[in-house]
Amino acid sequence: MPIVTDKLLHNNVSRLRLKHLPLLLGLERQRSVSRVAAELNLSQPAVTKALREIEDIFTTPLFTRTRNGLEPTATGAAVLAYARAALADAEALGRELAVIEAGLRGRLRIGAIPYTARAVLDAALAYGMNRSPRLSVLVREGTTDELVDALRQHELDCVIARSFYLAGEDIIEQPLYREEPVLVVPSRAAARLSRGGLDWKRLAELDWVLPPIDTPVRRTINTMFAVAGVAPPLPIVETYSIKPMATLLRSQPQSIMIVPRSVAAELIEPGDAATLPFSLSWDLPPVGVMWRREPQENELVTGLVAALRQAV
């Protein structure tokens, strides 16, 4: 066993090349040698030969043939995970060198959920803009699951998202803040809907604007209705974006939504919307900042985390 391990380590260091990785990822994506050959503008024999050479490096098959096409073996899945991270790192290095050559300090890739508090997002951008030299900052929006997956794939440097993930071998996490939920409706409907107590059955008949079904906030809102003994409403619009919400509050008199208080503050600022005076509670985890656990600390990420914690 040690002899095999030593040979594998030697092969990885001396024979594996970055150019091998796009071919492996193409096979994972296409599940077919012929389709990968067409995609890479190579002959099928050339792709087959290259795959055999790569499998010889790892001393074991990386794919098996099935009725549904090529499927990664257990070793293949591990190699593909490495390939995705390595190519993402190579691309990130190229882009960072480009911004350094342009006179900037470096590049920071930040993921943020749409419901990020304005003060936190302001602090993240200010961290890059106020340094000397400045940083090039990429901000990518998505759900918690999407952003954490991108973090693990080395497509992002840090993520501002719901703290569903326990700190572990690959992810470090720091909670930032908790927020209470509020009901937001068009301004002209606020007085009418505020009369009486909180009536979930009456509210369920309105035109609900909710996050997509597979998001933590949507699941939590559905639970709030269930606890009240009312079937969750069928949304007229599903969105996680503040701009469509503001448009609906301005144009649709029956629209209603539940959002964190910081998001509500942005929605009511133009004057087209108002919050209802009802106290709500939910069990959503806090919003936190997450980054990869690395052998060497990323000083840009460490500085960003400190700036975000100071902002809240």
C-alpha cells in the first residue's frame, strides 16, 4: 500500500498538468467522449488517449461507462473536485495579476444573499474602495446554498449568508447580526390592514410576493403560516430581489411580503410602502460571514471580516 501511495504522490507532482483538468471537467459535464471531442475540437481517439494517460497518473479508472454515459468513480469524483478548485484558482490568479498590473492592491470576490443589510454591504464595498491602493471587488448575489457551494469551489473568497453551516474543516464562520421579520404593504393599504389584530387568514388572501420555494426564508415563512393554522399562500410573484419588490409595492395595491427589517427600510424609503404594526418572530439563523480555512491566512479576507464585524 505505501508503494502505491508513493507512486501516486510522485505522479501527481511530476505528471499531472493543468491542461488535463478541462478535459476531465468536460467529460463530467458531457458524459461522452464524442461530445467532449467536439467541444474541445479534438478527435475522439485523442480524447480517449488523454483520458487513459490521466487515469494512468492516478493508477485507477476515473470514469465508468453506464447506460447514461460516463459516470465518475469515487476516485474520479475526488479528482474532479480538485480540478474545479484548481481551475478556479488559476482563473482567480490571472484576474488578480491583471488588476495588480493596473495598479490596484488585488482582487476580492464576495458573495452576498439578497437580504444583506445595507450597512454590511456598504462596509464590504468601502473596505475595497477606501484602501490605498484600492481593491478590485466582485460582488455575486445568490442564495446561501449557491454561495457556500461557490465558496467551496474556490469561485468566491468569502460569503455573507445565513449561518446554516457549522464551522468545520473547510469553512470558518463568524455571525454578524440577527433581524426580525416585518410585513410590508403598499402605503395606501397600510391603514386598512393595520386595523384589528394580526389575522393570518385575511392576509393570506392578498397578493403575496415571496422568495423562491427552495430558500430558507420561504421555508420559514411557510412555517409561520402553518403555526398560525393557515395554509401558506400561493405567491403571485416569487423573487429574492429588492427592485421587483419595490415595483410591485408601487404598482399592485394588494401586494404584501415578509422581509427582514433592514430590507423593509429600503422598501419604504421611497414612500410607496409601509410596514404593518404587528410583532412577528421567526427562527432564521443569523447572517454571518464565511470563508475557506486555508493553510495560509488571506489577509484581505481577514481585513474584510474585521470591517464587517465593526459595521454591525
